[in-house]
Amino acid sequence: MSRLPRFQRVTTVAPIQLTERDHQIIRIIHRHRFLRSHQIVALIGGSAQNLSRRLQWLFHHGYLERPRAQLQYYECSGSQTIAYGLGNKSGSLLQLNPAAWGEKNRGIGQIYFAHALLVSEVMVSLELACRQHGIRLLPEDELNLHVEAPLHWRVKIRDGSKLGVIPDRVFALEYADQHGSTQRIYYFLEADRGTMPVVREKLSQTSFYRKLLAYEATWSNKVHQRHLGIPRFRVVTVTTGAARVKSLLDACSRLQRGHGLFLFADESVLQRDLLAAVWQCGKAAVMSSLVDLPDSAKPHVS
């Protein structure tokens, strides 16, 4: 059989019957919005070659999309594996609006697509780290927050203006602390690709500092407790490089309070253990971890 085209469906493929593994693939892609094939392999396991072949069939049968926004990056870099989103048929399986998912994922813009991929990279790396340490990762759909998805709220900052807050992801980590007690900590994720100015002259203008102010006000006014039912939270930001991290830390230092809420790291941490002390805290020039792991769960360093 001749090689199938990568980004254009063919109508002559043999019929398939969905397996439980196919349903698992569809569910995790729905949860993450977009995933590259190697990430799907890492999450599901098994033969990379067999799974890649199955992804190909699911694409040509309309269950998955290969967004064309990746076409430029894929042609320029053969090292990138193909990214997938949901197709119309998967939308029907999950009882979603079927037309919306296929067309939306097929025509996604490059800027939004790159941002969504960074979010999924963080969440996949975090899930793999949690598996390694025996920590439970709870995504938004398992948190029972009783608020409309996607999670959002409004706060009044100190100059009296109101700002909307929409985290890129919300999740919780549940683990046993040093004393064996179960702890659950909630996190808001910000995936920063460096396209937004860090600080601007006016607060009415979009900036990352304005995001920090909104989270500070959320904490100061206990909006997370009253509106979301979340007892405590931290904000983790993954950005493009060390220089950008420094700029974000400088912006964080301008806050009046709540500096310890914020943790920053650049994309290089995605190749490391995200639960280790790889995060720069906004409170002081120290490295922090997401959870206080018992000594027995910490990776051995020779």
C-alpha cells in the first residue's frame, strides 16, 4: 500500500472497529486538547510504532485531526512528531458538538496552537513525574469545583479596576506528607510563550504583571475560597527561557504581598522531574518544589 498523506485524509482506507485503546487515546487527547504522538505513547505505553500506525488510521477515519497549524514546524524540523486533536467523529463519541471540534481543531491558528502545545507539554511532564513518585494528579474535570468550565473569575485589584482571570489549567496534587497525612494543593498554570509584555505603563493595558496582580487579589480577597472552594493555591508559570524568568520575577517583586504564591521556570524543566526543586519562587531567590515529598520518595542524587 502506498504511503498515506500526512495532513490530507484519504477516502479509500479500510474500515476499522474502535478498541478500548482507541477510546483511551480519544479521552486523553480530549483532556489535553492537543498531544504529539510521542506524548500519547508516553502516557499510554506500548509499541510506539503500533500506536503511531493506529493514530494514522484514526486520523484518516475522522476520529482525530492533525492541525495544519503545525505544518510549517513539521516541514522545517523532522524531529517533531505529529500533533493530534479531536475530529468530528470523536466529538460525537464524547457527546460533544461534533462539528465544532473537527473544524475548530483543523483550522486553529499557529499562535494559539503553539500555546496549547506548551500547556500540554507541561501537563504531560507533570503527569509522568506524578506516576514516578506515586502522587495523584487531579485535572480540572476531577476537582468538582462546581463552576462553569473553563474556570474563570473576576477580581478587583488595588487601583479599583476589575480583571478577569482564566488560568491555562487548574489541577491539584494529592500526596502523603512527611507525617503520612494526605495533602491536596491546588495549582493554576500559566504557559507563557513570551508574546505578552511583562510590564506596561498602564494597568489598563494587557501585561503579565496584570495577571500577577489578579492572582494576588484572588488570594488577598479569598476569592479562591468563596468562589471556587479551594482552600489554598499556587501559580506555576513555565516560560521560554532564563531571561524571561528573570523578567517575570522582577515583575513579581513589585507586588505588595503574596510573592510566595508564584513559582517560575523555563521550558528546560520539562526534561526534568517537575516535582523536584526546579522552580524559582517569587518570594525569594530560592528553588522550590511543588510538593514536600517524603525523603523516601525523593530521587537519589549521587
